[in-house]
Amino acid sequence: MAGDARRLATGASGPLEREGLVKRLSGALASLPLLLRRADDDARPVAALRATLARGDWRAFAAALAPLRQRHAFDARALLTAAPTPDMLALGAAIHRTTCAGCHDAAGGDTLLPAFDLSRQIKSMPREEFAARLLLGVRGDRTIAWHNPFSDAELAALIAWYAAAR
């Protein structure tokens, strides 16, 4: 959510992509109260997030989200390898070639949820955010958007391969 708000705040995306990001944030806010209750946390901050979403105030959205991010930090250490092995890089390349390339090697235009070049995208955001985006899974039609099919080792290999890609 923080990454999408940051992308919206920069204003660099086209109108369709902005619409897709807003829809994705709206969808995330729909399930956030349940997730917070499951984590024994207060769901009241979601109202402020919804209000800032409705106003399109992305800096205020990020500020309202910050305390939740602190209390429920994403631990990406299992997915981020400082020194990937040649076998990891080969696995990452193979997974990309067979699973990811069809969407992510095409030119990304102004669409609702563009499939950007992942080796470029990893260089445009914090590694933890990139890892979280991969962990949350692909977005697409209902046949691929339900869950992430990759293990932590496969995700770590993909992240290492994208980071090493020239």
C-alpha cells in the first residue's frame, strides 16, 4: 500500500495506471480491518486511510499508514540474499523465463495494472517493497490472482536474479 501511495504521489503514472493503483488501494483497505483484528490491533485507523484515499491525498495516506507499517513490519530477510549462489540465479532466471516473462518482458503501457520490467522495477524501489510485492503475488485475472505459487526459496531466487540483471 505504501508503495502504491508513493507512486501516486509522484504523479508519474498515466491516468489508467493511477486508476488501477487507486482501485488496488481501495481493495486493500477493504480487507485491512479484518487483518488488523486478526493481529489483535485496532481497526479504527482504516477510517482515516479511507478518507485520505477519497481525497487523493497520497502524502496524508502514507502518514496515516506509517504507524501500521511500524507495528506490522514486513520481515523480508528470508527473501533477500546478500550473496546469491549461481544455482539461485539460474533458478531465478528459469522461473522468470517460464512464468514471468510473458507479461513482464512486454512493454508496459498506461494500463490499470501494468506489468513492468521487474529487473528495472527492483532498482526503482526499496528491496523490501519489491520483496513484499512479489510475496503478495501477481495481479491479474482470477486464475492467477488468488495466491502466490512460489516458495520462499523461489522468491529469493527471483529477487536475486532481478537484482543481478543488467
